[in-house]
Amino acid sequence: MDQFDEMLRQRAKAEPFPIPADYAGRVFQTCAVLEETKPKRHSYRWTAWAAAALALFIAVPNVSPTAAAAMAEVPVLGAIVRVVTFRNYTYDDGYHSADISVAELEGGDAAQAVNEQVRDYTDRLLGQFQADCETMGESYESLDVTSSVVTDTDQWFTLRVDAVEIRASGYQFSRFYHIDKATDRVVTLKDLFREDADYVTALSGEVRRQMEERMAENAEVSYFPEEFTAIDPAQNFYFNGAGELVLVFDEYTIASGATGMPEFAIPADAYETLLK
């Protein structure tokens, strides 16, 4: 909350005028049921409603301590992040083919930062592909890059970028980009934890435990626990629909290719004491 908001709230506490306790709630209910109108035909009507809503947000805290208290219960709206277009690139010379289609985001500074990171990443993949085309001659090679929104809540946004390279065999790998909407910041795994927290050891131990458990339950599952030392401090992750922290590993890094890209949902009790 900034200084201006605090001044409004302090002034509201000093005002004697009563107002219904559910007034703020009525404001939001009214805004929620407004019809979505076409910009050209009803732009004036929408502008009027928006102006009225803005006036209520500014004026109500100055009218009543009750309203000010009700407004204090309304959560801060996070940054709006949305996919507005896709960056596309295709190439095919009969031996080498590439198909890149990744989302471009619109929103605050974090959305623009993610756009830059994704562009840098896909540019590196494309640069390597073009260099390989020159050296591999008529050997077949392909690169496919796609993206998807994994999480989009009031608090959190996650964009996943998947890449598949095929030469003599295929190789799949991914990158995840996270935005904390409340702070409008790009977040990596280490940002979730206190600076003094050894989250790498805690999460690595849980991954190794699950590897061994899965292999004990299914003989066809093949991991490399003896070769796995620790997760990367910037390990790929996302939060699933149940709110669980899920660690994701690229193909071949900790298991045979038949396993694909292993994922491990980490129980909260394995790391919650290490969170910020």
C-alpha cells in the first residue's frame, strides 16, 4: 500500500458519516454484472461506468470508516498477463526443418522480461539449428518449439516452452517462465526460498527417494539414482492444479529415453520450512 492509500484510510477513520457495512461489496457486485459492450458503439457508456467505479474507489474511503475497513479486505489485484500473439518461424529444405511457435505476452515489466528471455532462448536454438544445417549436409534434422500456459491464477503465471530435436534420435527439453503477479516479477526456483535455506539438498533428497520408490514398485521404470547428485539450483518447476511444487527434468538427464521427461511432485513438508 502506498502513502496515498494510507492517507485516505486515516482520513476515513476520522469521518463521522455512516455507510452500510456491505457497501464495498455492492460496488464490486455491480461492476461484475455489467454487460461487456462493444468498444465503438458503447465506448461512452463504458467510459462512464469506469469513471464511476474509479470515483467510488477514491471517494468511498473518504466517506466512512466502515467502508474503509471493508476496502481493506479487498485483495490487491495483481498484474494482468495474457498471450496476445505468437512468434512464428518455419523452415524446410527437404532435409532440415524447423517450426517455432512461441507465445508473446502482454502485461507489465515481468511479461516483457519473459518475452525477452524466451526470444533469447529460441534465438539460441535457431542459431544452433542453422549451424547444424551447414555441417550435416543431407542428414535429416528437425527442430520443433511450442509453448503453453501451465498456470494462470490471480497470483501466478507460468509459461512453458517445449522443444524437440530429432537427428538420429529425438531429444525433448523444456523451459518454464514464472511471473509473480502480486509483485510483477519474474521468479526462479531459488526465489521461493530464503537465502540461507539449503533447498537444493532438501528437494534433491526427495527426488532421489521417489526415484527409488518408483523403481521398487515397477521393474520397467528406469532411473539413474546413482548418477543423480543434485537438482540444478535453477531447476525447471511449476505448480500443478493441486498447488504442489513439481520438478521437471529434461529427457535423458536422470532416466532412460523411454521415461521421457520425468516429473516429481514434492510434498510441502519437504520444503515448507525453507520458504521465504
